[in-house]
Amino acid sequence: MSEKQTGQTGDASADFDLQSFLPYLLNIAAEQSSATFQTYYKDRYGMLRTEWRVLFHLGRYGAMTAKDVCDRARLHKTKVSRAVAALQQKRFLTRNTRPDDRRHETLSLTPQGARAYADLATQAQRFDRALMQDFSPQCCQNHGCKKLPGPVSLLVIESGAVNEIFHLVLLFIILALVILAWRSL
């Protein structure tokens, strides 16, 4: 076995632990919370994550081009194109060629798509409230953060709000841990 494989190189990379790397933890938190909510829109409407995001942007912001959706949702155009085709097949959206430029289409929700959006938006709000139920609104007002459980909340309250982003990062990490614990039950 090489020195690199055994971690015996003596360099800093041997001490690196991906499980404590903040960008990795934030990604895990985002993936876990997204996967939990995904069960609702997938089971109810047969949608994939990108379809939900396209539907959300059209429902929230109104008719727009696929490029506008890509820019707002930070999605690749190939994924948006596939999602648009799937949503059109499900009769959730329509494509209308723009009279000023026939190369582009304006996407808009159908009445059926608008109903699906309204239902999913309501469910997303419930989901968000359930995730946030243990966080104090007073702490948010006073410190620009959510009340964090256990010793972390004491640290936040005693130190004052050092930085809103720092608290948001802590929230995501704790949220990931809570979701992981919940899923293991």
C-alpha cells in the first residue's frame, strides 16, 4: 500500500476530513432536504426535481423563456429543455413562439399547471414550516438567525449575531444532522 493510501505522507491532505468540510456539509443538507420534499411532487405529480423547479419559476414569476428559467434557477439548458418537454407532455405548460423572434418560445403554465403549482407551493410552505418549527422568531429578529437547538443556540445567543451567513451555515449543518437522524428512525 502506498504512503498516500495509508495517510502517512505527513502533509495536510492526510488530515483532511470530507465529513467536516463545510461546502460538503452544505451540499448534504441541501440534498437531504430536497430529497425529502421530492417525495411529495414525485408521488403526486410524477415530477423530477428539475421539472418541479421549472414549474415553480413559471408559477412564481409568470411566463418566461427557457433561457430565463435557466438564468433564474441556475440550471443547465439541457436539463430545462427536458423538463419543459416533460411538463408539456403532462399538460402543465404551453410553449408559444414569440412574435418578435420566432427562434424563442415563451413558456407559461396551463390552468392544470397553475393548480399543480398552487398545490406544491402550499406543500412547500408546510414543509418549510415543519423544518423551521423549532426555531424562534424572536431569535431571528434579534440576531438575524434561527434559534439553534442545544449548545449551539447558547453560543449564538451569548455571542450575539456575529454574522448572518455564519448562522445560516450553522442552520444548514444542524438541519442536515436533524434530517439524517430523522431518516434513520
